[in-house]
Amino acid sequence: GESVGLHLPTLSVQEGDNSIINCAYSNSASDYFIWYKQESGKGPQFIIDIRSNMDKRQGQRVTVLLNKTVKHLSLQIAATQPGDSAVYFCAESPDTGRRALTFGSGTRLQVQP
Amino acid sequence: DTGVSQDPRHKITKRGQNVTFRCDPISEHNRLYWYRQTLGQGPEFLTYFQNEAQLEKSRLLSDRFSAERPKGSFSTLEIQRTEQGDSAMYLCASSFGDRVHGYTFGSGTRLTVV
């Protein structure tokens, strides 16, 4: 069935470096994409979102890139900090009104001091 | 604390027992969602409510799972005759209207079936 998945299960970076987390999706009807951060023992926390009519969106230290041609989504974190260590999930929805989000399996980001 | 609250945080139960979890959404949020998350996986959608109406329940894992939101405020998720495969984190989220952007998750209830 349609699914959202991630290329790398674990990413280790040095503090201060930039991080890139990738995600592939298969549902061509997906219209809305979200990145979540989940720390141990907590629920997912919204980071940034993007609509399918955009290819780039920037937030504070984070950028999401969307390539609809190859159905690829990425999250870039600038100047990665120890507090960024967590599991990151991409999620998709056919539209912003969609009730259910479909999540990928997650990438663990480890920031080395 | 004005976030989504879930109770209990942890539950250990024997196989075959029934369990019930509670979720208190953000007060102005009219939509409430339940997800299940197993270790290393992303959350899996189960069901959602708009006010007291359960608008999607086809994704509930089996007829042993049921959810209610009787007054459009807090919600409960019940699992009857628990099985070891039910061990997981059960997450609740809430939002206002159609805005997925405003989805806020609780910290979840960790269920262990022994």
C-alpha cells in the first residue's frame, strides 16, 4: 500500500554541523507533508510543514525541501545542537484537512559534542 | 499545563485483561485522534473524533479496540482481552478544525502486556 519511509535509520553528526534527514513517499496524491521530532518518552512535536505547491520552506534553523518528481522530502537542520538529538519522522496527508497522518518509520539523530 | 494530557503514563497488564486509557485534549480543540506507536516505528492512526462524533474508526486494529468521547471533551480508548501484540505506546492528539498544522500530541500511554 501507500507508505512513507526513510532512507537512514540513524544519523550521527558533530555539534555545529548541518544535518540532513531524508524521506521517500509513495503516495502521489499526498498534498501536505510534516516533519516531527520525538524525544524519548514524549509525543511527536511539530517542526515544520510544506504543501505540495512549494518546493522549499524555511523555519528557524530548519529547512524542508520537497521534490515531487522523485517523491522525496528532506529536513535540513543548521548548526545542529545536542538538543536536536531525537527521532525524526516525516508524515504525509492527502490534504491539509486530512484527519489521519501517515508516518514513516523514523530516523534517529545523534549529535556528538 | 495546557497541552494534551494522557493517563496513565504506563500500564502493565496481564494478557486477557481489559485496559482503558484516558486523553484530555487541549480545551479549545474539537478534534481528537488516537494513534498507536510500536518501538522504532512511526505512529499509526487508529481513530478520530470531531466533538463527540467518531468519524473514522475503520483503522481500529480489531473489534477488541473501542474509543469514546461522550461529551466532546476527554476521550477513552479501551482494549479488551489484551494480547502481547497490543504492547505499544498509545498516543492521543488534538487539533482545532481541519488544521492538521495544529496537531498536538500527548506524551502517550505505554502499555505492556505480560
